[in-house]
Amino acid sequence: MSDSLETPLSKVKRGPNRAQYDKATAFEIMDASLMCHIGQTKNGQVFVTPTCHWRDGDYFYWHAHSKARNVKGPIDEPEKVCINISLLDGLVMARSAMHHSVNYRSVTLFGVPELIEDKTEKVRQFKIFLDKVSPGRWEYLRPISDSEIKATGLVRIKIDEASIKLRAEPPVDDPADNDWPVWAGVIPLNRSWGEGETDPIQSQTYPKANSPEAF
Amino acid sequence: MSDSLETPLSKVKRGPNRAQYDKATAFEIMDASLMCHIGQTKNGQVFVTPTCHWRDGDYFYWHAHSKARNVKGPIDEPEKVCINISLLDGLVMARSAMHHSVNYRSVTLFGVPELIEDKTEKVRQFKIFLDKVSPGRWEYLRPISDSEIKATGLVRIKIDEASIKLRAEPPVDDPADNDWPVWAGVIPLNRSWGEGETDPIQSQTYPKANSPEAF
């Protein structure tokens, strides 16, 4: 099986010099981010929904209320959805307005969502998701109930049609501007998980939850 | 003019208790974020493009290469695009997997993009954008050229059809779980702009660029 995610649909038209199609890089970006934006249509109108996602092997997963648009919509009316996963990494300050940019990692993924209904597989996936959000936490939770499993819709798409766009470099100005007298460089965006804020109604003291690797 | 952005299209169906339609709150979220996700279609296929945005009064703006999909597409084939602007604020750790959630601020905005072609207005908007990205920087840059103005497509949509979803609170568990012996609370996401990394080709020293208020 090819490790390229390039197809006629996923091929990047603008800025192809920043485009990649390597599956391993796409996986890294998906795993490094918690949230994606799912694009779908209903009666010809486009909708974009921010959604938390996870990955298991070659499949990209999300969940929601079983009647939510981003779960039920593409099952009731199958279509190839478009999902963008992006992380802003920094601001690129050039010598001219035109060459200002951002450093970022982004994957645009296409696929027809498939509903997962097997109860055991649903629970296995929910645990994979929770292990992404807070490693090791699942075992300490009140066990999941049948009605909760039923109420939660789980979908996945195979990761085989996608593009990656990446920028991770200093400004690239018109060469004639390189000595223009203004500071030029990159302002990095720092993200970190803060100290857990305990639920005010909790009276006992327990070890705080682990933070994720992803943002 | 009404300050509510609610319409039949923007009305939130799932989780209406977290929905708002207040224009001032939508403006705050737009101004607090640098990046949005634009959903549009081409020949029935949906595309989602991460894009930097800004606001001027009642209008939401973005720019790109004049031939880029997110500028040229909705002008060539007018349609009501859907734009989501979201900021993840924290992870909500509940006592059961089901009640885990995220704290966030999100606006979903609908509108038909309008191309701005007036040269003076284009430059005025580019300055408003740069003032968002790095306040006070515009005056120090190599002045913008006619060909740069022409090559950059500028579009806007009026902010009059949108919904806001917000969550900013501790976990809400099933009451019967409130004494389950596990830590529960919120892990906040901290964002900050780091120290500017000077372009390696710059030999002179200049004052570094200001960081934005937005993330």
C-alpha cells in the first residue's frame, strides 16, 4: 500500500511548494492536535463543525451525540466530507506586508464517514480517545453504561486521501528588501496545559488528571 | 438594527443551552482569534480551508492570493459559505467518560462573500489586519506596491447570521457520580507569544515586533 495520500482531489493547487502527501507526517499532525474542523453539506448548504478527533492506525475517528449533524448527517446522506486539522505555530514577520505569513502544520483529509455500531469496538475506541486526552485516566472513571454507549455516535474515515501543508521557516522576503530597516523574524506561539482546577464541589483530594501531549 | 445573529440557518439544534446569538460576544471571539476555518463547495464537494481573518465593524474579512479557492471560488460561483472560529480553552475532566468535555469559545458564521476591489479600501483593510497581527508595525514596512495590491484578493461578509457556542465551567456529572473517587476539574490551555526569533540573515539589530492580543 502506498504511503502517499495524494489523489486528484487532495492535490494542492495553490502553494504546492508547501504541500506534502506523506502518511507518517499526516499521522503526526493528527496526533499532535485535539481538534479538527469537519466540513459537510446539507441540502447544498455547507456547515463547518469544530470537533475533537483521534486516530487508530489508518483510521481517523470522532464522536458526538448520535443525532448530531457531524455524526448523523453523512450517514443519512453519505458524502465525502472534508476535515481540516491545523496547528498555528508562529507569526512570520517580513519586511513587506505581502510576505507576512504564519508557520503552521495542517492536514486536509477527505473521506466518506462510516458508522461504527459494534458495542465492544465503540468502547475500545472511546478508551483510545480518553487515553489521548488524559493518559491513564480511563481505569479510574465510573464505568461506561450501555445507554451511554448507545447515545454516543462513533464514526471513522480511512486516511487515504489527504494533503499536508507545512510552513516552518523564517520570513522569505523579496531579495531587494532584505536590508530594509525593520526587525524580521518569527514570533512563536507557545502552548501548555496549566495546573488542573479542581471541581469546586469536590471535597476529597485525589491525584490530578494527566495532561495530554496534544493541543 | 438587531443585535441578534439568530436566523433559521444559524439557530443551534444540538446543545441549545450553550448557544448564544449576541453580536458583541461574536465580535469578541472573532477579535480574540487569528485563524478561522472556511467551508465552501465546488461542484458539490465541500472544502475546509484554515485562514487568518480580521474584523472591521460589522464585517468579517480575509485575504489570499487572488486566485486562491477561498477568495476566488465564492466569487466565481456565489454561495453562502460557513466559517467557524474557535478557541479551545480547557479540558473538562468528569467522573464518567461520557461527561468529559472541553471549554471553548466558538462562532459559526454564514454569508455570501463580497469581493473588495477598491485599491484604497484594500490597503486600508490590509493595515487593519496587520495592526491585529502586530500593532504599530505597518509604518515600518517597505510600502505596499500596486502589483502586490492587485495580486491579493480581499473578501468580506457582513456579520448578520451566526451562532455562538461557549462552555466555561467545571464538569457537570450525573449527580449520582459526584462522589466517585477520581479527581474532576478543568485543565486550562495556556497560550502565549514567545520571544521573537530574529531572521538569521538579519545583521542589524532592530526593536522586535509587537505580539498580537489574539491567538
